[in-house]
Amino acid sequence: MLVFEKDTKIVELEIEKDFLQDKVKELKGQNVYLQDQVEELGIENTETLLVIYCARASRKMIVALALSWIFFFAFVFFMY
């Protein structure tokens, strides 16, 4: 009787070990996928920040150009 219980327990543990190994393989696959997704999101985030920065810089340049022309014409107008 004792030998039968030990064999049963060994088989149960082997089944559980196989199940856990399959689960680990599945989780490793998900981990790789998620790491790739995080990397892609980081690249997209960097690109988006660069676009925003360029848009702000462009707006600042346009405002600076407009103000410089306003001051130029005001200067010319008041000089005459």
C-alpha cells in the first residue's frame, strides 16, 4: 500500500512539474512580447516628443520673426 501511494504521489508531482514547465515557457513568451512592446512604445514616445519639440520651436521662431518685423517697422516709422 505504501509503495502505491508513493508512486501515485510521484506521478502527481511529475504532472504538476510538467504543467509548471509549460506555464513558465508560456510566461517567457509573453515576457519577450511585452518587452518588445515596451521598446516600441519607448521609440514612439521619443518620436512624439521630438515632433512636439520641433512644433514648439517652429512656433517660437515664427513669433520671434513676426515680432522682429513689428519692431523693425515701428522703428522705421518713428524714425521718419
